[in-house]
Amino acid sequence: MDASTLMAKARTACASAHLLLERGDSDGACNRAYYAMFDAARAALLATRAEVSVNVGKTHSGVLSAFSLHLVKNGPVPREVGRLLKQAEEIRIVADYSGESIGPDDARRLVEAAEIFVSTLAALQGL
């Protein structure tokens, strides 16, 4: 999959997160917001041609680590934007696996963070 396709998936996941939030599905909105950010991070790694292992895309932790190392640590992604991805992962794990629900205000903040994250990466990479 190429960077443009992944960024399109990220934008679609953001739109889905909004729809789920409007329907009262906070957990689903958090899931989609995280995957929007995850796909945007993968797209940015591809677009920058960062030298990463062939297997990096096979695990979430691999993508998050590579993203932090290659795009946040020394730029071009601002640290505060980079932190949003890790925060989203933590919230998604609660929403998807803990049996606890994410409140609507927290879900709304995460969806807004996903929009910032995706739009920032798209602008930085020209996607």
C-alpha cells in the first residue's frame, strides 16, 4: 500500500470516528480515531522513505516506535503532535479490551486529536 492510499484511509477513519461519536458510540469513535492516526503515521513513514525494517508495519508497537524515532525525535513532526498517537493507543486499548467505556467528552477530544494529527502529517508530507 502506498502513502497516498494510507492517508486516504486515515481520512476515512476520521470521518467514521465523527459519525460514531454522533451516534453515541464513544468506544467505536476512539477505535476509528486511533486507526486514523495509525494509518497516517504509516503513510508518513512511507512518504519520507524512512529506513525502517521490512517488518515494522506488522505490529502497532513497531509502527509507533519507528514513527517516534524517524519523524518525531529529530523532526519534522512536532513532539506534541507525536504524543497524540501514543495517547490514542492507550485510549483505544481501554475502549477495545478493558471492558470499560470511554466517556463522550474523552472520545470527542480523541477524535479532535486525530483530525489534528492526520491533517498535520498530510500537510508535512504533501499528501
